[in-house]
Amino acid sequence: MAPEVRRGFVVFAALVAVFAVIWAARLDSVPPADFSLQNGTDPKTIDPHRATGQPESRIIYEIFEGLTRMLPEGPPDPENGLQPLSPQPAMAESWDISEDGKTYTFHLREGLRWSDGTPLTAHDFAWSWQRMLHPATACEYGYLISQVHLADAYHRAIVNVGDRVEVELWDRPGETATGDAAIKHFPRGTMKYGVLREITKPPEPELPEDASDEQRENAELDWQESWVYEVDIIPLGENGRPDWDHAPKRERFASSLAAISEDSTITRTHGLMVDFKHEGGAQAIDDKTFVVQLEYSVPYFLYLSAYYPLYPVKQECVETFGAQMWTKAENIVSNGPFRLKFRRLRDRVRVEKNSEYWNVDQVGMNTIDFVSLESQNTALNMYETGQLQWINDLPTSVLEELRKRDDFHSAPKLSIYFYKLNHAVPPLDDIRVRQALSMAINRRQIVEEVTKAGQLPAFSVVPPGLAGYKGVKGLGEDVDKAKQLLAEAGFPGGRGFPKLTLMYNTSETHRPIAEVIQQQLQNNLNIKIELQNMEWGSFTETVQMENYQMARYGWVGDYPDPNTFLDLWVTGNPQSNTNWSNKEYDRLIAESGEEQDPAKRLELLRQAEEILATELPVIPIYFYTSAEMCNPNVLNFAPTAQDLHPLSILRYADESTASNAPSPKAPSQE
């Protein structure tokens, strides 16, 4: 190395060291939070309408709140330790349900305020539900309220001649009629409303037989953009709603720049959708009354109203800063027990008590840290030294010793660990291959020798313990049958079987599980599986883009009903990402949604699960049990079936030792 280069390297290294010291000092200067917890990986977003993972949801549940909130109901079960939770009054102090179960009228509390002190009303819920459903928001949970009148059509942008529609003109802030679309979808452009009378479609494009899927998709999109819509536009009345008694004016709209260039009578639009704002089943009657109209009765709807995708967000905040920026600490406005104080990448998210919260006097902690920490050993050591008060991912090597302690908590969870299979990738499109892979896996070895926390081997997707539901057995383990199926699929003895890649996100548990399954498939079927570890954000994005072959996943029930595990796999569900589709399965799920007899409904769901457990779009591995530790000085902490832990109700039994009190010493990690 030349002397000048060597000197430059020394100077650079010194600068890095100085910067590291300054950064560490900056972190050390922050006083500890009242309560700190292990939150796994960095959250991708804390936007309730765009988040999907558990690291995100834990934070969102505390800084936002819905019409109802999941809170304890009675004491923990003396046998299994589970704390029952139920949807209880939150932003809504009460509600009325019609006799047919299809109309919910929520009555909001007096004096509700956002964290910036401005009033929060039923209109905020109406706008937020519409934003959640809008295709531009890309919310993966829009399907959850497909039973709300017009919600599914709006979410999927389905319109038919005769529908009352909304038309968004191509004039969002910063847009010109002949320019590119604005990056920000909100605020929206000028809105017009009317009745769709005609759709003029040019001939469909002809593509060569060898055209790729991407080419076909792009051609389809270009063709749809060229459609011309004729709408009888209705002006708005004094009440801000379309005046349907007014004489209409016929206007023409299209998204294509070419279409408006060729015909000056056509106005450019971002698209047409059903008029959910005025005609949909989520209406603010006044500032305090929010009415939800369902197409059919949904027995678990109050649980949905407590789920974070249905939480309100402040319209002004979203429209001012945009989808990517409004959740920054300096911008965000929220309505939960806590408010965001700061976020440090690869370190922590800190929240503080929200003084504007309606029930602020009952919030036990002043500050809470959600620490981005994936190392099991580091988390346990931080717990022992009082830096963390709750950890939920424990080292398997010391689980048996930890179980003996009073601050160890374990109970069944309403959740499953499974592998997704991409059916667009041969030979995973062959049911015999999928069944062979599943039947060649020894799940008992995994739960007894790897996870060691009392998990149960799974051969279907619905966890046991749901009241009134009798699950299915699935195919079970059968190596001889697996070999036979693989041979029938054209791969006798594994010969000719292509190498598959199994993806998993960074975790000290996912890799050893993958390695065991990799070895089992090699030994039992003579097929090779390559393992690929990815950071959480990249992992979820890759799966959502369906750019994978096999991928590790988990699912925690959103509500205590089999449907939360089964409707994931309906054709087109954005949570599926498997390219699997079965018309009979779709029919059974749809029929169960309209069935009013509880026993018949559960039987339809059981029939659907039978299809799922046979066709195996995913390979179930095990049903979770919790294994976590919480400082014994913390009150109101207990395991829950849905792995929800309302942090606002936590408090210390002895306030004098509230912060950073070391717990009893754990076994050595050496």
C-alpha cells in the first residue's frame, strides 16, 4: 500500500472511530424508558393501512386506536394461563346492532382528540376506511371488510354499467393533463360523481404465443387505460352529496394520454370506481355516529373493528406529508394511548403517553421502547440486566431452565408456522410434489429437538381450540407414500428434481428449522433444497412480488374464528402470494360468509380446510406456543391466544423499582 494511501486509510479509520463514539454517546444520553421490549426486526412502516407484520402491529396498537380495542376480560385461565381478550369500547363508547346483524351503529365518545389536540370525529373513520380500501393505498387487509357494502368492488376497482361511480380527474397537486401522475395519491384530484352509462373498449391487443407473463400484463394494463367511460355526471347538493334529482350531464373519461390527445371531448382521469364515499357501507351520519352496513351478518365483526387496519388516520396529516413521510416522528398525528416520540433505525422506537388520549389517566407507563433486536442471547442478557422488561424470543438451549422461573410465561397461541409454495414455479404446480414434500417432513423432530417450546406438529392450518370447530387431520407423515408420489410426478428417487430455494427472514430459529427440513428432504426424497436468509423488509417484499420458490411464514389469527386462517387462500387474496386457486375452495369460503346457521357455517369452513390440507398451497409445520419472559414487578401481563399484549394497561407493582430493575439471574449463555 502506498504511504499516502496508508495515511488516508488511518485518517478515515480515526474519523469512523470518532463518529462511532459520538453516536454511542448520543444513544447513551437518552434516559431509559419506563418499559422496554424486544420487538424483533425494524418495523417497515407504522401506517395502519400499510403495515402487515408483528413488529409493526405492536407499535400501531399503542399509538392508534379503533372503534373498539382488545382488552382483558376476566382473569387468566387457571389451567393454561391464557388471558381472555375481547373487543371493548374504545373510540366508540357504545354501539347498536340490528336484529339481522347487518347494521352496526357506533356512538363515539364526547371530546375525542387527535394527539395534536384537534377534534376526532366519525368523519375521520369514514375517510380512513375509504383510504384503506383505495387501491392506491395498497393495503393487504382490504379483503377483511369485503362484507361491507361496496367495499370489495371499491378495493378491487370493479365497476359495471349502471353503477353510481366516482371519477377522479387528472389534476392532483402538481399534475398537468398531459404530464405524469403525481407521486402522492392523497390529496386526490377533483372528484366528480354520477352513473356509468357505457364503456367503449378498443380491440384487445394480439400478442405472440411466446409472450412473457410480464408482456401480457403490461399489454392488458395499456388496453384497459384506453377504455373510454361515459358517465352521467351529477352535481353535488348543499349537503355535499350528489343531487340525484338534478338533471345529469353526459361526460367522457379515459386514463390514456393517447385517448385524450385524439379526442378533445375526453377528460383524463385516474380512474373510475364505485362511489364508496356516498353509497358505501361506512358512513358518518354526524360527528359522533358511524354506521357500518354489511351485506350479511359477520359474527366476529367487533373483533375486526379492533384490528389495526381499521384504525383512523388524520386526513390532513396524510395529505400534507404523503404516504412515506406522514409517519415520521416530526409529522405523525395519532389517537392511541401513546404517541411517537422518536425512531432510530436498527435501534428502537420510543413512544410516550398521549396527553390527548380519552383514557390517559389509566395509562400505566409514561414511555415505552420497542427495541429492534433479533438476537435471542442478547435479548436474554439485556433482560437479565434490566435493559428489557419483556422478551418474546428465547434461546432454545436454556428453555428448560427458564421454564422453572416465575417470570417465564408459556401458553398455546392462535398461530401457525408454515412454508409458502409458489405454484407458478414447476414442479411446485404439481399436487403430487407438494404432497410428497409435506409427507416427507418429520415435524415432531422439529418441535422436540429444535424449537423445544411445546409447539404442536401441524398438518392443517387452523390451530386447535376454537370453540365449536372440529379441524381436519391432513395428510400426516408418510415417507414411503411421499416417495411414491414423487415417482408418479416424474422424479423417481429424486432423479431430475430441480434444486429449490427456501427463503426465510433473519432469525435464530428459522435457520435451524430450515436446516432440519433441508436434511430430511435430502434423506427421504433425495432432493436438494438451497437455503436463503434475507432481512425482514427485503424478505416480505420478495414474497409479495412472488419472486420466490419456497418461503417461511407465520400467521397469527386476527380474530378467534377459523375464517382468519382460511380466507387467506381465496383466489386473489393479496396475503396469499402462492398463485394457488381452487374454485370449490372459493365457493365454500364465500358460502360460509353468508351462512347464518353457526354449525353449518363451521362445517363449510371445515370442508374448505379439507381442500387446503389436501392440495397444500402451503406446508403446515407447527402450531405455536408462546415462550416469553416479563419482569415480575410488572402487573397485568399474561399470554394471550392472539399474542396481543395491551401495553397501556401495564404498570409496576412497586414504582420505586419500576425502571431498569434486574430480574433473577438466568443460566449462563457461555
